[in-house]
Amino acid sequence: MKINNKLLAIVLLLLLPQCGRVNQKKLFDPIQKQAKDRINMALQWRSTPNIFATDNALNHGITINDAVAIGLNNNPGIQAHFEELGISKSDLIQAGFYTNPYLDTVFRHPLADAEQAQVKITASVSLSDLWKVPLRKRVAQDSLEVKTNEIVNQVLHLRKDVQRSYFECYYQLRHLNLVSEIVSVIEALRQRIKYRYQFGYGTKLDTYFVSSKLGEWRAKEVAAQLSVDMAYIALHEILGSTVSSEAIPLLDGFSFVELNKSQKELEGFALSAHPMVLIERSKMARAKHSISYEASRVFDDVQLGVSYERDWEKGVYGVGPSFGISIPLFDSNSGNIEHARYEYKQAEKMLYAQQQMIAKHIATQYASYQAYLDQIVLYEQRVIPPTLKAIEFSKEFFDRMQMSMIVFFETQIDLFQHKLRLLDLQYHAMQEYIELEFAVGARFRDLEL
């Protein structure tokens, strides 16, 4: 029976260090759950980035959801933030450990004319751990909550940045195509004017004007191509693939939905559930628990144990209790307590500030998105159709030599300018929608409000 008890004690001692290890899957579960609830995405905590797999995933084309999934699972920045979870969890584990037992021994050997030698042994444990460790663990648990919400916020940030980068590429490509189309139209007009001028139709002014416009729009075409290259470089970088200006087939374009939630409904959800709000609430809880912890450390070191003394010749000399305490004569820990109180007040004020900022962003993006949608409808129904009719009219009279080429040319330029403006409106509407979802802190189309 004694052998079994000793064996059990040895096993428990061997298993004790295992209790201090971090379970990565269990630690990552809250992040995965929030990602699923907020943006309907599955996250992976990778040990190392896999650039080659990411490159292969991009070769066949990606939707916007593909881009977000690839970015969240392969962007090295967000993967580095995931490691902070392990750091915070390790701090929580460390906070739960009790102070190692203390053993003090003194051996006094006889010298010349000495009566006898003595052995003094004191074994003690930290009694103050009984009230300090639970409070310290609560503070560490609050810090882990803060870090968890910070990483959820980073996930939402990265989703927003991937979406913006994806649609930046789509916008710049369409912009380049429109500019190239304008260049082709101007070039065709220039050839036509040059041919007609040989037979006395038209003037030198017409040829100078169209040549100048052709050079202007070719310069814009070069600038548009550069913008496309820069957009793809940014998209490759944020997705965690090989950084280059190589084009990625984009399978989605601009798509707009009517807002199915009122501004007040979105504000109500965000002001209570946005990660930035949860961060400040966790900081308030941490500061509150820190006040209790720092107050418990007024008597920081209380030792309780057994004292044992013996000489070499006469056997046991004495055994009795050992007690030690650190008297807070100079350090009453009042500074640390006040520090925690000010942290609580700071977090309380930051919570209000974050809620104000979130409410402002929701109101701004909500109104802006609606305004852009209204402008898009006006350009599609009231601006571009009359311009097309004006082109048909001016072309008819230009062919009859009853209208100057410059008028016909300007109507062509107006059409493309309107198309470019419509593209800009679509681009900005998409950006406002992305920012609105980030301000809410979730894909609000799926929210049950």
C-alpha cells in the first residue's frame, strides 16, 4: 500500500507540469466562434505561412468570400496576432501557480572549546498565496479576455482591408478598360478626321484638338495601368501570397443590397457587442479585479511552517511552528491601488468614447451609402441615357457636315466622363458598405435583431 501511494505521488508530480501547457484548440475556440457568428468565416491558426498553397488558390480566380478566407488564414500579420493568445494564456497559467515551499537549513559545526554542534531547519509555505493567487488569476483571465476581443477586432480589420483591396483591384481594372476604350475612340476619330481633311473637310483646328486629346488620354492610360499594378501588389501582400503585380482573376464585381436593418437597430447591436466595446468592458473588469488584488498584497509575504532544531549529541532539541510576515510599514501598496483605480476610470471613459465613435461611423456610413445608391440610380437613368441620345444626334449632323467635329467629339468625351463618374460612385458605395459592416462589427444582413 505504501509503495502504491509513493507511486501515485510520483505520477502526480510528473503530470503537474502538463497542467501548465496551453491547449491551442481550446484557446482558439472563442475566436472561431465569434468569426462564425460575425462574418460566417472559419479560421485556422497555422504554424507557418504556406505561400505556395496561397499562390495556387489564386490561379483559378477568387470571389470576394474566397479572398477574405484566404487572407484570414494566410496573412502573416493576423497569424502573428493569434500567437498573442498563447502568450496571454501562458500568463494566466503562470498566475495560477503557488509559490514554491521554502526550506532554510543551518548547520553549526563545533570549533575549539565549543560545546556541541547544531542543526536548524525551517520549512514554510506562502500563506498569502491563498488570497493572492485567485485574485491574480482573475486579473490574468481579464487580460486574456481583452486579448481575445482585440484579436477579434483584428480579424474584422483584416476582413475590411481584404474587401477594400479586392474591390480596389476591380475598380482600377474597370477604370483602365474605360480609359483604354476612350483612347480607342479618340484614335478612330483622329484617323477619320485625318482622312476627311485630305478632301477639304474639316480644319487644322480639328486635327490639333483631337491629337492633343489623344495624348492626354494616353497619359491617363499609363497612369491607370500603374494604379492597376499597385492595387494587385497590395492584394497579393494582404492575402499572404507572393508579392507581385501579377493579375488575379476576380470573379465578383460591385453588388449593392438594400439595407434591411434600420440605423438604430445597427447602433443598438454595435454599442453592446462590437469588439472595441467588449475590449473596454474587459479592461474595466481587469482594473476592478486589480484593485482587489493590489489591496490583498498589503500583507504581501505571509509564511507559515515548521521549525526544527537538533544537536548532534542529545537528539531532538525542539520542534515548533514557524510564522513570518512582511509588515507594511513603508509600502502599503497604495500607489498600485490608485494606479488600478485610474485604469478603471480610463477604461470607463474610453468605453463611452468608443461608443460615440461607433455611433458616428454608423450614422455617417449609413447615410453615405444611401446617398451613393441614389446617385447611381440618377446616373444610370437620368444622365447616361440622354448623353447616348446626344451622341446619336451629333453623329447624324456631323456626318451631314452640319455640325463641327469638336461638338461630336465633346459629346463622346462626356459619355465616358459620365461612365467614369458612375464607376466612381459604385466604388465609393461599395467602400461605404464595407466600412458600415466594420462599424457594426458583423455582417448585419445575417443578424437577428
